[in-house]
Amino acid sequence: MQPLVDLTTQRAGVNLYLKRDDLIHPTVSGNKWRKLKYILLDARQKGYNTLLTFGGARSNHLYAAAAAGALLGMRTIGFVRGEEYLEKSTETLDFCRAEGMQLYGISREKYKQRNTPRYLEELKGTFPTAYIIPEGGTTPFALPGVRELVMETETQLGFKPDYFAVAAGTGGTTAGLLTAKIPVLAFTALKGGGFLKQEILELADSLELENNLHLFTDYHFGGYARHTPELLAFMEEFELRHQILLEHVYTGKMLYGLYDLMNKGYFQKGETLVAIHTGGLQGRSHVF
Ligand SMILES: *Cc1c(COP(=O)(O)O)cnc(C)c1O
């Protein structure tokens, strides 16, 4: 828990902390560690020795799943969005291969079917011994690990903060936070992220939690993994001032949004905010 003090927090009169989940593990970092914990325990308990999962060519989830699988001595299979990745690579995919993950580049059309029951049945037929983890590790098993983050934070602070702030991709982490019954500011990383509201509440399995969910969809900077000079300038200034690295896909956008809200007087004086550094720094290098 790292307190962040600067002109913005002082003017807003808030106590801002950054929960440094980026430091949780060198290769299974941030929210992916939290999300995978109970998924992997479930897989092991059910006797599986192979993990099969999905992601883009720079996916933090694929990276974490490859690393965690190797650490646990499990075989890993990654389905990568885009058939060009049968041959083409990225630093993320190089790492996954080095950890022993078997990668398949699949067409964008096929990738769209990744959550349909029919496709999953087909996949189970082809890989009968694999435990299938959805994209981003977003399943009900991801929630208890994220809930532990909330309990840990409350123990560290000695009280409940007024808000948690988090970046949302699939919304699994946001859903996990909500199940701890605390107010959450979620900043969507993709354009048109309004649909996430329903998905998050369904995953959290409670529509009653709606009042605690504050979803901000306007800080996407052009869309998923896109960035603008304004975003990069904000990140550079933040990084220099606080000596903490961010990345442009999630944490940079979330903190940009949170700082914007502080500047606009969204919070009351004396409130305590905990922003979660969800990690993902492995994907930083191709922008900076
Ligand atoms: C995957 C990821 C997210 C998004 O998490 P969801 O549970 O998919 O919403 C946020 N930040 C980082 C760094 C990530 O890697």
C-alpha cells in the first residue's frame, strides 16, 4: 500500500493509496495472480494437468498462465487471436513459448466463438484432458482471489476505504471487488465499454451490487490498447513523480481517469481511495 501525494490529491483533499499488486510476483503479476489462484486450485483439485486458455498476442493473461503453469508443472496450451501468430511472434508470445506453452494462432472469426457452448464442446473433444480457462481468467473462480485483495487492503489500512479504483477489461476483477460489497470505480480499457455493466453484475451474481458499481467508459483513448500523446504524457509525469511504472493498456488509463475525477471535484475531502496497480508491465516495452 503506497500513499500517493501530489498537487492533485492535496487539492482534492483525498487520501490516495496505490495497492501495488504489480509487485505480487515477477511473472504472474497483478490481477492475473489474484484471478488465477482459485482457478488453478480448482484445476488441480479436479486432477487436471493441462491448462488451455485464450488471449491476444500481447495478453497479460496468456503470459501469466504460461508462467503459472510452468511453475506448477502443468502443460499449457494458448489459443492466440489471429492466425498470423502461427508464425509471427511478439515478446509476450516468445515468453509463453519459452515457458513451454504450446501456441495456436486462430482466425479472428473462430476466436469470436471462444465462449460459445458449441465451440467449447468441440475443444473438449480435441483436448479431452485440458482444463479450459476463459479469456482473461474471468470465471466465477476468479472472484474469491480478488476478494482477498479487499480483505488484505482493509487489514493494511485498518479501515474500509471509501472507494477502490480499477481498470476493467473483461470486468472479472471489478466483479470480484464488488462481491466484497465495497464501492468500485471501474475504468473500461475498451471503446463502448457500457455493455460491461451487465456482464460484471451477472458475474458478481448480484444485481443488488449495482449501486456500488461506478463504471467510467470515456477514458479509452481510442480503444483497447490504443493510446494518445496526452495519455503517454500523463503516464510519464506520473512515473517520474512517483517512481512507479504504468502501462498504457490498463493502469495508465485508470489513473488518468481517477486523476481527472479528483481534479473535477468528484470526491469529498477526507475520503480514502485505493487504486489497484493490476500489473501488466510486461506489455509496456513496445510503447516506451
Ligand atoms: C487483464 C488486466 C486488467 C483487466 O482485468 P479484467 O479482470 O479483465 O477486467 C487490468 N489491468 C491489467 C494490468 C491487466 O493485465
